[in-house]
Amino acid sequence: MGDTPGHALRQAVVARHGSVHAFLKRHPELTRSTVYQVLGDRYPGNMVRQMTTIRQALEGVPGDDAQAGWQLPDAEELVEVILAARCAKCRRPDRRGCRGCRIQTGREAQAVQEFLAKKR
């Protein structure tokens, strides 16, 4: 390997995450084969761009496609979204938006909101 840019980046990844595999598990937005090719100095495309992307992921810097100001939706927002989807598929047009569905949807939305809060 030696003192190549890919080898140096591999050492940084392993130092921070323990292994390349662990790094890739934490960053599913990266393509496994591309990362291994870049770290092995065998990537046929734009090596500089790919190394920049990997470094940003390694350093925790959000990329261009990341939503910097993204806020976790509250339970009421989730209720409205889930209820709209559920009512659109409801077989009983006279019962759309009914109280029973709204209560159950509220429980589901709360569960989803708690799940998303844990993932942050």
C-alpha cells in the first residue's frame, strides 16, 4: 500500500471507526464498492471528488444534499399525514376522518415520532 492518498484515508477511517465495514454501516449513503476502490487507490473515476465525499462523512460534515435545518416533525404533523393517507384508502366514504381512526393514528404517530427521536 504505502503512502498513497487512499491508504492514508483508510488509516483515518480505521482509526476513527475501527474498520471500513463499521464506517460503511454508519454511512449507508456511501457506495461500498466505491469506498473500497478509493481506499485501495483503484477508483477509475474522479478520485478527488470521491475522497472528498468520504472525508466529509468521516468528519461528520454534511454534504450538499443534507438538510441542515431539518426539524423532527411533531406528533400532530404526523397524524395529519398518516390520516390523509389512511382516509384516501378508506373503503367507507361516510367514515373518513372518523374518531376511531384519528385516535389510532394518534397512537401510531406518537410511536413514529418517538422512534425518529431515538434515531437522531
